[in-house]
Amino acid sequence: MNTRQEDAPPSLIPRYTWLLSRYPDFLASFTRPLREAAVRHLCLEPGSRVLDVGCGTGASFRFLVQAVGPEREVVGVEISQDLAAIARKRIEQEKWKNIHVAVGPAQTIALPGTFDGLLLFAAHEVLTSPEALDHLLAHLKKEGRIVAFGAKLSNSRRGRLVNPLLRLLTQTLLPSSSAPVDARPWRFLEDRTGKLDMEESMKHATMETNIRPIFG
């Protein structure tokens, strides 16, 4: 597996990487069931090969390994060298032999072969990048499954009161090149894969799943 490191422009690196690099388990207890549900929606079978793009510190790895089994491959893609180092340390501590982490932008990262599944968990900057999606989907098998989880603006009366705070948080934490959070952050993915299944986990978070050529 080629895990050649690619230099990323600073404008692509999320500001929240500073927080995660110092507190790797920040919000872990909150996101753990969401990650487990996201992997379950991938419907991976033993022997599958899966991409975890925006893998961060590797918090989804445990669930992905359980899904594909010890003989098949999990490939994490992370733009931050610091977070990738933490993810690799997690791999070493857990003695996982079938997980590899590649460092570089999702728009250009070198990916050998094809994959059965693609996970985009809290990877807004990837989900809203047409260039990244085109590159990643080219490495997904015809019937490959995609699951994306992330923040969105709410259309509910109560949710609209919180939207300004969510905008401020995302503007602060996301990279400067990232698209602002809105009510349909999955639009570029839907344009490329067809109709998505939506599951609103919270007023300001959704999980989208798809199977090409028609998801849902």
C-alpha cells in the first residue's frame, strides 16, 4: 500500500485539527455511537475494502475493522500530518495489521485499486468539494456504498435559533477554502450518485447513504 505523503495547502487544513491533535478523544463518547451507526449503514461484508476519508485520529477504525474482518483493508485518508500520526499510533497500539493511513488532500491523494465503501464522517470540507468527490468516486466500485455524516443548518423553528451559532462555529473550525454549512451540504454528492437516503440524527446533523448508481 502506497502511503506517500502529499503536501497540503494551508487553506485546505481544518483549524479543528489543532484541537484534535491535543485532545484526540474530544467528544469521543458523543460521536462513538454515531460512528458505529455510520459504519453499519455502509453494510460492509467480511472481505470488503473500505475508504475512511477525513479519518482524523482514527476514531472509526475499530468499527471498520470489525466490519471487513482482519484479512481485508481499511485505508484512512487524512490531510493533517499531526492527526495522521495519532491515527497511526492508534493502529500500532491496537495491533491492527490491515489499516493504512495516507496523508494528503482528498482531491489528489494516491489511491491504489477500488473500494467497496466510502465513509465521510464529519468531513464537510470533502463532502462539499466537487474535486474531492470526483477523485474519490473514481476509486469506488460500481455498487460501492457511501455514508456521509455531518452538520447542516436546520429548517425547524427551534433549529433556526441555533443556526447562527452553528455558522460561527463552522466558520471558525473549518478550513478557509471550505464551503459554508447550509441546509443541503450533500448536494454535490447527490449530483454525482443520485438520490440519497437521509437520516436526521439531530436537528443540525444528518447521515446520508447511497449505493451507486442509485442510493437508497
